[in-house]
Amino acid sequence: MRASRAARPVSVHLALAGQLELFHLPRDWSRLDVRHLPALTPAARNLLSGFVAHIRSRGWSVDRMSSSIRTLRVLLAYLGADAPLLEEDVRLLARRDHFEGARVMNFLRLTGRLTPDQRSNPHLRRARRVADTAPDPFRGPLHRWIDVLCGQSARPSRALAPTTVSAYLRRAAPVLNTWYEHGISDLRAVTPAHIEQVLEPVQGEAAKGLATSLRSLFRALKRERLIFRDPARHVCLTTARPLPRPLPDDRLHGTLSRIPRVRDQLSFVLTAVHALTNHDQRHLRLDDVNLSWGTLRVRRASKPDHTVYLDELTFRLTRSWMTERHRRWPTTANPYLLVTARTAVDDTHLMVNAEAINKQLRRLGLQIGRLRMDRILDEARHKPDPVHLIRLFSLSALTAMRYVRAAHPDRYRPDPLAP
């Protein structure tokens, strides 16, 4: 078998390092015949051996990783190891049966041999598709808007989540189509009256989301100097702000005993006792846990860090989860406290998905937002001091006063200036 492999010719389609691409065409791997692969070059053999050594160093079974090894073997046989490999090729090849590409992409990314596919995220692809199908005068500004939201414009900015970018485009697209049908072919001609007109028939959260999208659009275009003034800057939207409401008394009774996994129990307690949001929990790191002092540091962007003092139950669950985490994935390098079977073995150090935290609570008919609201409201009911709520939960002064007023409506007169 080894002699027959050695006698095979090297692929004539090896990618040359530094060779520029005239135009891009995705490769068709559907007619691949894995029984007659070209021979590997010495550099390709070394890279494949390095991948096997990487698998063993992570404590994985080589036999179970045969699909990943097969994927890299095919790529190196046809494309070689001298030029960077496209993420698109790995994904296309991984669609076939008995092929797997996630660990191959992680390894190639670590070794600097992977060319990332900017269109790989489905939400960003959907946003670009919305921009491509918009009226012709609006396509260029919409793509520039997406660049700003992704932090890829000429002036660097913080990138938003791809889901947020897609949601913004989805909300703004019907408005742009309406304006185009009414004769507006240049966004510089949009006035505050046009924006107020499209917001008038919309109510509730839909109106709030549409107003946010339009403000983001015109703010980005003004920032990129594609328009002279921002017509959405001074448009005000009056929306009703509901008061916090407590959960029924029997809703949380026995909930902890109905959650089977330690990670989900810890997530529930962090919300129900310490009022941590989904975002807070996803960003918790192992370095933030100090079991010696019984504290947990919560990192929040553009805000001071918040220190949580662990009670006995939270301390015990945190220690149990860290023990289970080390037992299940002893070689993981993921720096986040909460991990899943997927993120623990991913070399890109992904944080846990929001759905992984919400899923178990949703099965029990609960939501993290309602749990957090109930916890803060209960604290405000027992101690109506906004300064205490600010220190305990790291709230803003306005939010703390909202909870105190909701917990003790008889002590406060209605604020005539409140929205």
C-alpha cells in the first residue's frame, strides 16, 4: 500500500504561494475520488504529521479524528502546503460524508495557513444579500453601513454582533424600498419628517427597533461623510416603559432540583441570586473566580468591574462546575468559565452561545430577564434604598430608582417629567 502511494504522481493543481487570483470561483469537491489521491509533497507530509501530533497533544483519539485527518489529507494532496488554504475549501469539503472541518480550520488558523472567509457568517451573508437587493442608489451606502457595523470602515470602531447587523438591515430595508417608491433616490434627501412618517404607524418594540436601525444607518453615513446631516438625530420616539413585575410565588419553588446539569444550576443561581445577565455569564473567565476570597469579578464593557460575593450555594456550585470542567476537558485552553462540549475543544476560544444558557431555563418556563428582574425587585421590596441596589447589582441610578418605585408605589408620587 505504501509503495503504491509513493508511486502516485503529485497533483498538478497545487496552489502556488504568492499566485494572485484573477477571479474567484468556488472549487467543486463533489466529484472527489478519495481512492486515488495524489501523492503528498514533503511539506504537506510534515503538515499532516503536525496535525496528528496536535490531535494527540490535546488528548483526542486519532481514530475518532479520522474524518478531520482525511479532510486535511485531501486538501494537501490537491492544493499543497506552500500556499494558504481557503476556509471556503475546508467548509465545502466538510459537507461530504465522513469529512469534518472544524478542527482542521482551528489547526490551520493556529499555524497561520488559513485564509478566512469573510462571507462565512450566515448573518453577515444575509445582511449583504439585503444590501445587494436594495434599490440601486442605496446599495453602496448600505454596504458602507455594514462595514461600519462590522468595524471594517476607514475609521476603526467596535464591531457589533452579526445577528445585530442582520437585524438592522432587515428592519431598514422595507423603509428604504418605500422611500424609493415615493421618489427618494438619494439618502441625502431624507428629512426628519420622512423618518417620523415611517415610525408613526409602528408601535411598541417594533417602533423602537426600527428607530434604532435608522439612527444607526444615518449616524454611520454621517460618520463616513456620505451625507451632510443626520436626519434621525433629533427624532424622538415616545414609548411606554413597563414597570418591573415579580414572578408568581410558586414559580421558582423546587426549580434547582429540576435542573440536572451542574453548569445549568450554576447559571440559574447566578441569575436568580446575583442578577447576572446572559451577557455577564458568557463573558465570565476562569481568572475572575477567586474561591479563596469567595468572589467573582464581572467584566462589563465601558463600565467598572462588578464584584459578586459568593454565598454558600453559589460557592458550592462554582467549585463543583470547575471540578467537572477539569475532569471532562483537562487539556482545554478556553479561558471562559462556562463552556460546552463544542467550545471546550475549539482552539479559537469561543465563548458559550447565549442559547446554551437560555435553553434549560426555557424548558422550565423561565427567562433570564424575568429572573433577574424578580431578584432585583425582591431586594428593593426588602430594602428600598437605591444606593444599596446600585452597590449590590451595579445598576445605574435611574434603573435603581425604577425598581424602588415599582416595589413601593405608595411612597412616591408620579414623576411628571418621566416618559
